[in-house]
Amino acid sequence: MPETPASTPSIEGLSRSPKIQTVPFDAHAVEVIAACLGVEASLAPFRLPSSAVWQITVPGSGGRPQAMLTLWPGIRRIDVIAGPATIVFTDIRSVDLVPDVEVQFRRTNREMLIVARGGKVIVRA
């Protein structure tokens, strides 16, 4: 299991595989989400009154941007723009990190948004 920063506690017992790391969706998770996707997160040029907002660009083939993620952990939301699709996914409780493959943003009712390396986006709702 990949190491997490001390400030990002894992949620034990939720992952089906020992390689998958589950963390709460909060400000501490932003860095590990970006690392799992092989990119860096940056603060968005806007913020909420009570919390910061981050953006991540996920490259596709040839290094061109494939998806842009806007992470709003303060309100448990992620916005994704991928090609002509825009997705707003709310009520996120936890994040599964599949090393070198994908990030799964999960709601408590088993619905999820998946963002893979390379920028492929899947919603299961």
C-alpha cells in the first residue's frame, strides 16, 4: 500500500485489495489524488469563503489536456470537464486510489466517479 502523508489517514477496511488505498475526501486528500493520477494539483483562482478549491489537469495521449478536475473538498464536490462532457459529482465521502491506474470518488450509496490516468472519465450512478 502506498504511503500517505501523516495528515491523510486511510479509512481501514473499505478497500477490496491491499493495493487500493481509501482516504476521506478532504483537503488532505488533494495531494495523494494528484499523485495517483501522475500530475500536480494547484489552487484554483477562486475559493469558497470557508475553504480552498484545487484544480488538476489530466493529460491524454501526446500530453494534451484530456480532463480538468476542480476539487471542492469543503463541500464534498468535484467538477470534471472531459471533451464535450461536464460532470458535477457531489456528496463525495471517500476516495479510492488505485496506484498508476485511477481515482474513484465514492458516495455512501455506492455511486462513483472514476478518473483514470490518461483522462478517461466514468460515472456509475
